[in-house]
Amino acid sequence: MTTRLHWTGVRMRTLQVTTDPDDSSTRAVTLPAAWDDAAAEALARLAPGEGPVRLATEAARWVDTLDACLPLPGTPKDAAPLGHALSCLLLFRQIAPNAALWRREAEATPGFVVRLSSFVDDGAFSAEHFAVSLAVICDALRRLQGEQSAERSGALPLFDAPDTTPKDPAGLILLTDLDACLAAIGLDYDSDDGRAAAQALTALTTAIARAGTSLAAPTIPDSPLGGLRNFAARALPPAAAYGDGACLAPIQTGFSTPGPVDGLLDVEACGLAPIFSPTREDGRLRRATLQRLEHRGLQPQSALALALSGTNPLPPTSPEAHERMHHALCALVDFMPELPEPEYARLRAKLERGARRPLPNRQRGFTQRAAIGGHGLFMRTSEFDDGSLGEVSFVPAREGAMTRGLMECLGQAVSIGLQHGAPLGAFVERFAYARFGAAGTVEGDPSMGYASSMVDYAFRTLSDAYLDHPLPDAPQQAVEKEDPAPMLPLNMDGDQQDISVQGISKNNGDGGAKGRRRRLRLVS
């Protein structure tokens, strides 16, 4: 097949990845050598089954399915198969199918995620390439819908002329990595030019998706990206190719939400969300940060010098800028992702009783291992999109089943409360400085020297990490050691066994040792 031959010249690598942090089993993933490990983890989550995964094999399945579909009316006979174009777009990480296409879910809506930043070359947006790619995606989704609708229609004769105008959407086109795209062009996210460019790109996408349908296409506004209207006209077939006009199935447009496809495309900011942090998780500068510095005529060394002198060369993006971008684009697409405004989320949690805030698919957090008085404790956290704590688990290392179960239940109860809007400060106020064993010196965490219990250590650590409020150690108190009380059998037969506990006696021996001694004598 053409699709498989296209991947033969690509250098591949194979690595073992885990799809579940709670499961140590791995899965072999083969993908291009230029792709990072996050793409391998995303592919392992998208591919069905549990065996080894090869990107070329997984892509060939849905590409061959699209190539086998009948072409739309008006398609030239000498038109090239769609598989080659789709494979190239995936190889360059410009588009990727959604989970419904990867997993071949017949009941779910198929679609493609388009990475906007991948269409920027040398600081200029390649509008013609972008428009042609969108037209190929629309053609593929409509072919797939025609094939699936023919299979579902059955073979019963129809005596009346059916209405051939498609009413159900053929699929989805989701845009992502908007802020990185603006950074590559040299535009600020929170600026009038940045919002105007985003509006033009969004309107162009919706206009191409609605061409040949009964839906009105939005007007492409003027923006720093000139010539988008002309590129949109070139990417579409002539009106005569559609026959009477409104004969094509509509395609919905929008922006993506966090998921494994983002890791496959190596996006820096999902959908239309801004890039809040200039650095990656490994501490290196993001591509968008380097591009913004380059457009400002700054090198990383000079930017660091400005930051050390007190001048921020790249002011951080505020949540209000995200809200302004959201409002600017909401009328140009069919649906928008929920605006993750922290204040709005907290207000909704208070107003809607029982409303649970779900955690993102890809979660951040930290894992802490420490010992309190010689008793080990593993603590792991998961965060919401805004960086606030959403889930916590406590696992004692070598404690009994009861202690482990109670600590795990405590973590689950706190996690449920956090996801339903309970403030972390309330948990810290209630559980910090709880005093019971095991207590003692803290090992493995230099920020804390003494803890009065495992619960005390855990919640003071959470206060320091997520509330930016470190709490001092509790005053140390000596633990009184008492002789253990005698364990008396509970189910003893009085006729056969007699228990006598002798009284307390004092021993004044040569060594001067004084103490109390209890003796338990079992007389059979």
C-alpha cells in the first residue's frame, strides 16, 4: 500500500512505556526517532489492545479505511488517494486523528486535531498549506460518513424519493496550540493583533468546513495574517462541483481539550489556552519562549540578565487574557471548551451542590517519600489544570493492614472533598499537628525536622506546596513507655483451666533494682 511505503524511509526507534502510573507493566512502542517520549506514551494510550504498538501500522488502519471509501461527487478521476496526504500530515505532526479514529469506535464522532503552530515557517503562517490541509480533512471525513451511512441504511427498497441532504455532522475539526502559533508569528497572546489573527484562523477553518453545506460561513476578518480569504477560495472546489449547492454534510469546528492526541502532536498549550509557564517540566525554555525572545531581538543570556536585574522580558499571561481570547472566538466555531477560570470553577462548585470537578487526563503533581520516626510514608499528589491540588494519596511503607487501609481511605476522602470544592486550607487546619504514633524525626525531607504523626507531616507538606504557607514543627514531646498490659485469653473453659494473677511484689536485690513485676501463671 502507498501508506506503508511512505513510512519505509523514516528512521524509527522502539521504547518501553507505561500507560498507567499504578501499573508497572510496559508496552513496546515504535515511532519516528525524532518524536519524544511523550508521543510514545500518547500513542500507547490511543492504540487499542495491549501488545506492541507501531505508529506505521496503527496509522495504516484508519488511512486504508479512508482510502477505501468512495470519493465524493465531483472529485476528479485522477485525484491522488487521501492516504498519502494524511500520512505526510501526521508524520510532520501537523494533524492527528482523534481517539474515535485511532480506536475505530463506530459510535463516536470521528475527527482530526490540527496543530496550528506547525503551519508557521520562518515566522510566516503558511495559509495556503493550512487551507489545503483542511480541505483534505473535510474530504476524508465526508467520505467516511458516506461509507458508514450506506452500511447503516440497509437494503430495503424505498418507493419515495429520499432526502439526500445530509443533516448529521460528518465529523470534527479541532484546533490546538494557538498560543505557540502566535508566538511563532511574533504576536502576543494578550494583544489586539493576537486576537485578530486568532479570529482570522478560526473563521477560515469554519468557512472551509461549511463550504458546500446549508450553513452560512463566517466572514474572515482583517488581521496581521493577510490573504487568508484568497487562500480559502483556492482551497475549495468550484461551486459547480457541488451540484445544487447544499449537498455536503456539515463538519463541526472547535478547539481541543486535553488528551493523548496533544502529546502525540507535541503541543505546548492545548486548544486556545495560553502558555502560562515559559519553561518546560525539565527546566528548559519552551519553543514559544525562544521564539518570542527572538522576535524581541533577545538571546536567552540577555533575557536572563534582564530577569536578574528585575525586568521581566516576557510578562506572564493572566487568566483574564484567556477569558478575552475565549470571548473573541466563541462566535466563530460550533463549540468551545469550558473556560477553566479558577474563580469561576470555585463559584460553580459552591452554587451547584454535589458538582464534581474532574481531573485532567494528563496530571501533574509530585511524589514524596519520607520517614517519620522510622516509619516510611509515600505521598503522591495530582493537580488540576490551574495547578491546584485535586487528588492525594497516602501509603505507609511497612505498616499493618489496618494502618494502610485507614491512611488510604483518608487520602480518598480528602480527594473527594477537593474535587467537590472543599478548600485545602480547611483540611490543613484540621489535620496539621495531629498527635499520635508514629511520631519523631523526619527523614527524607529537609524542609521538615519533626512531625507529631504521619498525618501532621502530610498536611503540613501540602500546605507548603499548594498554599505557599509553611508551618513550623510541633514541639517535641517525650513518648512515655509503659509496660504492656497482660493479654488474657478470652475464650477459656473454666472447668479445665484456672488463671491466677499474683499481686505486685518488690525486688530489693543486691543491685538495688526496684520495679514492678506481674506474673501470669496458667494452671491446668
